Amino acid sequence: MEQAIETRYKVSGLKCGGCVAKATEALSKLPGYVGAEFDLKNGTAAVKGGVDSRAVVNALTQVGYPAAADAG
């Protein structure tokens, strides 16, 4: 079975489960999206699937959670 690609992002403004739900809904519309895990404490997201990084950043930013690809 093929391993899903996982990409990490720094995300600002995620404070609660409602925020995670809103962010997840935005990401779920992207081609190649498989799933995502959010860490509210550290302000990070791990997005699974062959999703374009710019599309992830744009989708999260458009729904109010400014994001950037995490270099580390």
C-alpha cells in the first residue's frame, strides 16, 4: 500500500476544535487531500496526501488561519 505524503505547516490562529473543523473543511476540498492532524499548542498542521503546498497555504489563509510551509 502506498504511503501518503505528509507535509508540515506552521498555522496561526488555531485555538479550538471549531477552528480545526473549519481548517479541515477547507483542506478537504483540495485535490489529493487524505487527512490532516493539527497541534493547537504548537500551531502546526501535518497534511497528508499529494496536495500542492501553495494550495494548502492559500486554503488555510483564506479561512482565517495564515499558514506557511514548515522548513523544519
